[in-house]
Amino acid sequence: MTNYVYGVESFEKRAEKYKVVTHDLVRNVDACVIGSGAAGAIIATKLAEAGKSVVLLERGGYYDGESMNQREEDMIPLLWKNAAANFTSNLRLAIAQGSCLGGSTVINDAVCFRMPDLVIEQWRATGVSITKKEWDQANDEVSKRINVKEVTEDELNANARKLREACEKFRIDGKPIKHWNNRRNCGPSFTDPNLTKCVKCGFCHLGCHYDTKQSMLVTYIHDALNNPAANYTAYCNCEVERITYEDGVATGVDGIFRDASGNEKFRIRVNAKLVVVSAGAIASSNLLHKSKIGGEKVGKGLAVHPAPFVMGHFKGEIRGNQGIPMSYTCHEFGVTNGIKKGGFLIESIFLPIFQMAIAIPTFGADHFRMMKEFNNYTMAGIMVRDEPVGEVSMSYGGSPKVRYELSAQTINDMARGMGILARMWFDVGATSIITSHRDVPEIRTRADIPKLKDAVRNSPDGLMLGSAHPQGGNKMGGDENESTVDSDCRVFGFKNLYVCDASVFPTALGVNPQLTVMALATITANRMVKNWNSFPKVKESLGSTCHISQPRFCNAETIGEIFAVMDHDAKLFPKLANSAEKKPAIGKNWSFDSKTLRIYNDLYWRGFYARDTDALTNLLRYFGGFYKKFWKVDDTTHKGITHPFETQIVDAKSIAKEKEVTGFGKVIHLEYEDFPFSTAYDLLKMVDENTIIGKAFVGPFGKGRELFNFSMSRAYDVDFVSEEDLITIFNSNELSHAPTAREIAGRWEGMLVSDSAVTPRAQIFYFDYEDGEIDMRYSFANMLHGRSDVRITDKLFRFDDPTPFHDELRMVTPDLVVGRWVTEWSSEDALQPFIEDFRRILPIPFSSAAEPFLDRITRTLNVRGARLPKEAGVSFLGVEEDKIKGTRIGLSYVLKRIA
Amino acid sequence: MPDYVIKGSLKDAKGQPITNVKVQANDSDQQWFEDRNDDFLGNVWVKSDGTFEIPFDSKQFQEGWLEGNPDIYLLIRNSSGEIVHQTEIRIGVKPSDTRNLTFDIVLDSLEKRIEPSADPYAQNNARVLAAFARLGDVFDIRVSDTERVLKLLTSAVNAWSLYTREEMWKVIKYDGPQVPRYPWKEPKHSHKLGWDRQ
């Protein structure tokens, strides 16, 4: 299992050992590292080299050099996060990040700047206790391993040489400015021995076909995968859903393998001594948000290095796309020249044709005219050291939502930089300038440069802005109240949870950050190894993965596979019988453990459909739920009923007997007694006394056609709570209480509860508590927003909205609330005649529970209001009955605390 | 006495017996029924020496006068129940036909086989659609400038529809990609750049 790359995509050929994930996985390891970019890859490899077993989880896929074909339409969806549709929430700023094995190091321009001394000092002043010596040592170690070398003269392309020429000519008050060649991480290809240095194809943004760019993919990850002494596995196409923890100890992570459309394929549970989040700025904050870690300070303080561009048009061909795009930098105005606040670097860059077509801010004939001159442009970007004013929050659907507004200082720096670069291009013979501002897309004389600067200052929204360096959000520092992680990158309040990537930067770096991220990862990994004995033991858990002991988490195919090889445990057959009671009796036939959040329900066997997300299974899950209840006749026979929740007056009577069935071995054969159910049968296998897996067939016994696979259980998690379970918890003073305003304060996600299943997030409730008052806001399906009036009594937390319904809440644990959206109680009866009509049309057997209300039908002559008998409650819409109060209808839901 | 007995063995590539796998024998009805509702003939765990025997009777597969003899094939499942191998279908096997009732199988892996995709880029449309769905989740119309958003979308559509096409590259004189579209299918492709060759 180890030293492979795993993913859900299958390929003819890959450079590393690769396997396709075919089922859910559970791994117990020393370290789980989330993210395979500049930080995660280094930490994972260094821990593996220190003898630790490591699992590396990556959201993107694994693509080797041979699959990187230099075509934007093929590579951007494959390698770039969100297929490059990765924007701030107002679509003002495009943020380029890698989403593949190796992360952004696969698609960046291989520029390596050491962390400026000035920034080291600024960070130390904010409480980061990493010395210059430690940074230097780490930089040396990384630089050697990824072969960081200064760009040679022959590696400067025409675009870079033009920028150098412009820098050489440029004077401020008669003085020359600072500029020099970049350092880059390129070197020998491990797949083509003839290639010992950069090929200079110019397609760095689309992955390096030649494997000469020394990204994490071909260095640290490659080394670990091919180290026979290492215990190292990389799982791709795997999105981490949450980090689990107890009392300041991270216990592991739950991940989902997704296909190209984002649909769930399989799940993974990793139990680890050490959990490291290196998902990159933005994604790391999002994961902490989803895991409810770090509180309100998480996500705040995001900087992005916004980078407008300026192009020069020349009479002769430049062919800027030929050769290394980023090989030369003007340092005069940036942090590398001692500028303490703000400032910018002017960096050579050139875009492939599709990206260039998006970047040029014109339309129609003008756009085509400019694109036709593609070979005659020079290009450079103004990379601004911005203030950390951005914020990452969580969208309704759980995605990272980035808010970022340019500060006055940043706008001014961009205006200055664009003005300077325009002057530079004119200095070296440009005939016109193309800018990234929509209002001034082209200027033809030096005299128009102030117009460009004014446009930037007065209308910064007109700029086409990109960023490739998101930083911050989980600030590192010494103060727990202001910072998310300490100087070891350990999350405050946790023994074994780390965040290590650009998200911990307290300020923008001012230079391309990959080398600093790698150096920080090196320092962090060294400190982890040094402190290894302080980490707790692995606590094993199956999480929500498919396993024979919890088949409710399995997809249909896997239930079928388990059924094919699992033996039915005949000793358990006598225990098939359920409680004879018809109502939940707490402690007798029904219980709820508020610590484990598990429900034991012996009223019946709750049926569970497979976890597949196709339309039919979803429909069945929410509207076709069922249970089976058994009574013992003798040691060889049970009588039972199968009862669909949805049609609550239907009982399908059955007889259960153990039999040998060809192809399945010993099973429980469930034979239905009455037509039309007798045309079908079920085969069941008991896994343990609370778990059954089954197959439903239609047709003659032994020759029937398989309909679907399912499972049943008497013990399940609160995530599978039924409406009856919820009302039992709601009505019990031992299991729930009316929360106080202080207790409920926070943000909660709500999931609707049908008879048989719980939906994904359906609403968010916000309870803001201030000065003794509580302000309640709701957002339903991210479309219906509003406020409610809150009333708190000893028994109930109630809030009213403009409908005839109101909400009632009861708190189960500090992070779990059960709620009902209900009408007022009423003693009116109605709709029974409709049930009687239904019964006449379709004569099907009725359960004994239905008889009392059928009697009432004969007495009910008038329909008076929209009251429903309990038995006619539909999937989500429940009807509650009380002997004194009457009936009421409503929806049930579970609330889980988000923040 | 059963009418038929399937016998066989399972070995790995080195000739060592494979154990802890389950062999399922089926009668294929695909020539009669399109939906492949095949008959089960038997299901056994392989013995410790890698051999197995599956006895069965005619009544287990005979649907009527149509089927005289079974069309046998085997499914091999690993301990998780995953199908790791399926044999060829042997048509109309008679009870005395010991050659066709014997299956000696060599397996190089006990992992579920997934047919490789010839085109890793084939799912890119799905990736782009999924990306836009996520973008829709984070997009905040209340703080957005509608005109700018429309311009951005127009730029993206224009760039995608025009400038990812090789015909347009020729118009622009963009020398573009230096390797074949499916490089691994042409292992001898050149790693020399066009402009260097010139």
C-alpha cells in the first residue's frame, strides 16, 4: 500500500508508481499532511526520511511531465485550482494557484528569492521566533535540493533583456536603479537524462513537460516515493472535509475522493499522531473553518501581491513567449531594496496566448488588433507588497470566500509602478504601451503616462488584476489572541495540529514566496522531529468510511461486494427480534449517548440506502425510507413487517428464515406474504447483533432480479437521526434543554430531518449575543434571508418568523441542537376522508397503528383546516399528536455549531 | 451426485497458490437476455493449496428447453469482495467435458482492475463546469460590479473560443506548444524547441 501515488483517475502510463483507488480507505499513520505544495511536500518527505509513516493528501490529481502538453485548454483545468476560475467574491481579482500533486510549484515560474532580511526582522517584531540563522540554514538546505541557481546570460530571453536594457537606462534624479537576474529552481530531468537544465520552452505556467523545473513533484515527492526505507503514500483527488479532534488533540482527518465533476467516489479516514495543514493560503483557512478550529481570527489578514502588468509594443519582433518568462527583476522600488512599507518589484513575465487574450483589456476589433501584435510585445508585472487586508470566510456551500479590497497604499504603489514601467518601455523604443486598465488600455506617448496613473488612482476597479501569491489568514505569532499558530506553526490550543504554508505569514513577503514557504516547512519539519515524543498516540477510528461494521456509510457496489464474500453469522439469528413496544421508551428500547452522539433504537431495524448520490438513490433516501420489525416465532422463524416511512399506513408482512442460497451461501430469506409485496423477496446477512446487510429482489425466490442493496441497523450516529428519534430527544428533559442566549450564541448549520434521512446543509442560523440581547438571523438555502423574534422560556427557545410556523429549539450538547419549525397546537381533525378514498381505490393492508384514526374517519364529516392525522405525515413534514394539545405539523432539523 | 463439477486452481505469476479469494461460477444468459441476469452456479473460497471445486446441478441454470448446457464463466473476488478477474465464457459445457470444466487461472494482482483512460484531458469540460459551480457558490452579487463581471465573462469566452484554436495561432504567428498533444503516445517525440532548431 505504501510508496504509491493513489488517485481516482486511471492512466495508461505514469512516471511514478500509481494505483487507482477502488474502495474506501482507513490509514493509521504517524503523520497526515494535507496539501502537496511547497510546504506539505517538504514536511511529508522530511518526516518520512526521519522514519515516520506518512500519508500525503492532495485535492488535485497526479499528472507527470509526459501528460503536460503545453496547451492551455488542456492543462489549466487539469493543474490550476478551480480551472483558473478562482476569484475573490466580487470577481475583481483572479488568484492563480496549483491544484495537482506538487501544488503551485508545478505551475509557477520557478522564481526563488530568499526571504529579505528586512522581513525577517519585521516578523520577529510581531512575535515570530525564528532567527536569521535558522532561515539561512533552511534556505541553504532547500536551495541545494531543488537546485536553485542564478539565471545565466543565455537563459535571458528577448523580453528579459529588454527589461534589463530599460532598467539600465532608467534614472531617478540622475541615479541608476537596482536590478539583477533572478534565481530559479531548474536542473536535471529525472525522466530524460539528456536534459540537464531548463529547456526554455516558456510554458512554466502549464507544468514542465521536460521535468527540468525542480518542483515538489520531481524533487521531494519523487524522492520519498522512491525511497525504499520510507513509509510514504500520496493520495490525490482527495479533498479533506474536516480535521477531527478531542480536547486539544487532533485525532485525524476525513477526506473524500472526488471525480472530475466533484462528485464523491470514495472516502478516506486517516488516524494520525500528527496532522499538518499545508493546503495553501485560502484552502488552509477554509479547512480550519470547516473543522471549527481557531475561532474568529482564522482567515483574517490575507495579502495577495496584486500584480497589474504593462506591455510595450515594438516595431520589431520580440517573441516574448520564447524562453523563460520570469528571469529578470527590477528591485529598486521594493522590499529587496530596503523599502519597509509597501513597495513593488518589476518582474519580467510573458503569458501564453490564451492567458494573454484574457489579460488584454479591450474587446472586438481593438482586441484582435492588439492580439495580432502578440510577437511584438514586451511584458512585465508590478508585484506590489500589499497590506494584509483580505479575509477568507466560508461560503454557504462550504467553499472559501475571499474578500479583498485594495488599500490606498497599494493603489498608489500600483499607479507608481505602472507609470515607471511605461516610462521604461518608452525609453527603450516602445511605440505604444498596453496597460491592464480598462479605461486606459493603450497609450501612445509619454505624455499620457500621468493619465494612466490618474486612472489607476481614481478608478482602481478598472484594473485587470491577478495574483499568484496569496499569503496570510492564519497568522503566526506569539500572542494566542491575535495569531492562529505559534512560531513552530503549531495551532494554539493543540498538541499535534500544525498549519504550515503561506497562510501563516504575518505580512506580505514582498518577493515571490515559494522559497520562503519551503524554508519555513524545513524549519517546521525539523522542529516536529525534535519534539516527536510530545505527540500523542494514534487513536484508531473508522470515521465515516464504508466498513462491514457500519455499512450505512457504503455505496451500493461495495455493499454488494461485502455481501458476496461475507458469511452470515447464524448465531445471531435469534437476536433478529425487536422490542415489542410501539413507542420509544428511553433506556428500555431506545437510548441516546450524548458523548458519542449515537442512537440505539430497538423499535425496529432502521433501513439505510447506499450512500450513492445519483438522483434515484437520493429520492429513495429522503422519500422512500423504510424500517423492518421482527417478532420471534421459534428458533427458526421470525415474523415481521417492512414498513415504508413515507406511506405510514402500509405494512408488508413477511416471514424470515435462514436458508442456503446458491451464490450467496447461508442467508436470511425474507418472504413477503401478501400481494403485491409477495412478488419480491430480500436476502439478509447479519454482521453483528445490530447490523444487517441485505439485497432486495423481484421475481421468484432464487431466480429474482436484483433491485438494490441496503443495510439496516439498530445503532447509528446522530447524522442519521430520524424524525421520531429527534422528537424523542426534543421531548426529553434528560437529553435536551432550552438553551440560554449565551449558550446558543454563534453560527449554526441546519440539516432537515426526513422520516429516514438527514439532508446536507439546508440553512444557517446566526445568533449574535450582545449586551444581554440576542439577534437571530437566518439564511435558508442561501436564498431566503431574514430575522426572527426570539423568546426564551424555561422549557423552550422559540423564535417567530412571518409565517404561521415558528421555531422551537432544544440544546443537546454545546455543539448540537435539535429544532422544529411547527404550527401552533390545534385539536381540529381533517383529511381522513381522503385517506379513506385512497384505501377504497387501492386495497392494501393497513397497520394496526392506523386503525384508531380509520375509526375516526367514519366520524369526520367536515374538513376543518389543514390538520393532518399523524399517519399521513409525509417525509419531511411530520405530524405530532398530543392527547391534550391536539396536533401540529412541522419540519424537524438538527443544528450543528459552525462557529 | 451433482451433474457438473467445476475444478481449478489459482496461482500468482511465480506459480505460488493464491488463497483468500472467492470463486463464483455463473451461467451466462447474455445470448438469450440482454440484461445479463445470469444464473449462479456456486460460490466457494479457494483452498489453502489454491485449488477449488464447484459442484452444481442442471436445475440451477435451466430456464426451460432453451438451455441444454451451461455457458460457464468464473468471477474471482478478493477478500473485500471486489471482482479482480473474470474468465472467458465457455459455451455449452457438457457434464463430461472436463477440459472446459477446468479453470487454471494465473493472476498478477488481487486488486480490482480499472481500465485506463487513454485521454487524461477528456474530463476537462466536467472540471470547468464544476469550477463554475464552485465559483457560483462564492460569488457575491451584492459587492460586484455587474458591468465588470460581464466584461470578464466576455473576455474569458472570447479567449477560450478563439485563442485555444490552432487556426488562430497561425493567424497570430504564435509558435505555441513544442510537444505533441498526447506526448506519451509518441515516446520518441523531440525535446528540442522549434526556435532552437531554426
